[in-house]
Amino acid sequence: MAAEFEIALQDAVPPLVLALDVGSTASRGMIYDAHGRPAGRRAKVAHGFTVAPDGTSVIDPDQVLEELSSIVDGSAKPRKDQQALVDTARKIDAVRRRRRRS
């Protein structure tokens, strides 16, 4: 996106949305404000797939969960009006704990 549309996180208008994308080369995260403007900095964590002899590609779900957790943890220091970010981080942590128990 063009730099003129990016704003500092403290200038973002609530409510805020954290968009997460698990792509073919990386997991990415970005915060958007109520006007749809990217706020703060984009987070990106590169990953790779394991390719089996038959050509199927697989990625470890625990790896993806860890990537998304690191993106959520590093995206912003939540303020009171950023409760959605806190809730998302808690949900990801709960999924991670459930996966470890099974």
C-alpha cells in the first residue's frame, strides 16, 4: 500500500481490526482502523512447506499457530480501546494450550 495511507498506531480510529494471512511463503498481520487505513507496522514471519514424494505440500499447524501468536504479540501494545487485539491473542493462546494437551 502507498505510504500516504499508513498512519501511526496512536492515530488510528477505533475500532481496530487485526487481519491475519497465512500465505504460501509467510504469515502476515496488519492492523486497520475504522477507516480501513493500515495502522502501525506490518508483521511478517516467513515459513516453508514440507513436500512429500507424491508432490503434496504440508505445513506444521503448530508452526503456523506459533507464527500467528508472534504476530499478535508483536503487532501492538494494546490500549483499552484495542480490546479486540487482546481477545484475539487470548483465543490463539487457548487453541495452543488445547493442541498441546491432545
